[in-house]
Amino acid sequence: METTPQVLAASSGPWAQVRTGTVASATAGSAVVVVGGTSFPASFISPYEPAAGDLVAVVRQDASWMILGRIAGAGDNLVSNGSFEESGAGTSPVGWTLYDIASGSTASVTDSVAVDGGQSALVTATTATTAQSYLYSDPIPVSNGDTLAISAYAGASLGDNPPVQVDAALYALWFAGPTDTYPTTVAPDTLVADATDLVPAPPWTPLSGTATSTITGWMRVALRSTVNDTTGMVWDFVTARRTTA
């Protein structure tokens, strides 16, 4: 008996899975995509040339991923200096503000490790006690009901020290005006994603999720670091894309 396409479609089997993700890095022959907080290598279909930051559709057959193409109309990355390339190594990251939640921290640009470009942001403690801080972006305008897809890469910076406590969290902060700074917010901080006990980068730990605005005002993406005087946190490739308007 001849097997029809309808019979095949109704059968169970190892069918392909389609997902939406963000290109983290790309070369002439391959790319790395992050989907739902997990990163993986993927091939792509010519003539598309992937670029870091592209929102793409990817398909998986067994363990192999392939980029179908860039999703048009998804919007650009709204985070200013999200890859920390606009200031020199050893200086404060342009377009970012540090706020100490507990104890003291400092933030600077480092060229020792990176996901996108050649630099990342390094957050270290200035005291012997465990320190928590927000490193938050320039403001992004939002309207009530806007949903944004937010992502970042984080990793420990331990040097020769053993792992202690290096935890990362990605937040959205909400403000009435573009010049307002933390903690002068108008809505509770929104946790987008978090990770504990990070390993030294590379490998990097991807964090991603969504945040929906309940205000008409401004949002800032915040990178929350938990470190002590023998550890540090590196951050790179921070993105925020509007998915609804």
C-alpha cells in the first residue's frame, strides 16, 4: 500500500523543532545562538549572513541546529553599548550606572574575555564581605503593556581563587522619567532570569527571558552581581528587544 503524505504527517517520529533565538556570535561558517537561556552552535542557509544580535528562527533535527533566517520586524537591540565596546579597558562602561545594593562594588571594562566584540564589563567587590550590585543601562522608553525580550551573558572571574559565591541575575527596572536613577523606581524590579554558582568564563552562562511593562515611562536593564573580594563577575552582549508595542 502506498504511504501518503497525510499518513506520514499523522505518524509519530523524530520531527524537527522550530524555535526563536538571538545570534550571540558568528563567523564565515557558523554561528552561536541563544534560545531560552541555552546557547548552541548552528549552521545557516546561504545567502543569509548571521550577525550578533540578530533575532532568528532556528530548526533542530536530532542534535543539529540550523538558522532559517533573520526575523524581520522584530526590532533592534534597544540597549546602548550592550557589548561594552564604547570605552577603553580599565575605564567605567559608557552608558551604564553602578548601584551598590549591599557592601561596595566597582565596574570597569575588561578586554580579557568577551562574547561579542573584544570587551566585557567586570564587576568586583571593594570590601571583604559579599557584595551585591546593579549595573544598569541607559533608559529605554516603554508604554503600558509593552513586552521586551531581554538577554545577557554572565560568567565568573576568579583568577587563581577557588569558586566561592558568584551569582548573577538579570532584571528590568522601571522609572517615571529618563533621568531618574535607582532606587527611585515606580514599579517593583522585575526578575528576568538568574543563575547561581557561575563557572569562570568561558564558558559563559546565558540569561534570557521577558519583561512586560505596567507603566508608561522608562525601563533600564540591570545586571545584578553577587561577588566577594576574591571573585568577580563578567557581563557581555546585553540585549532588549520589543516584542509587542
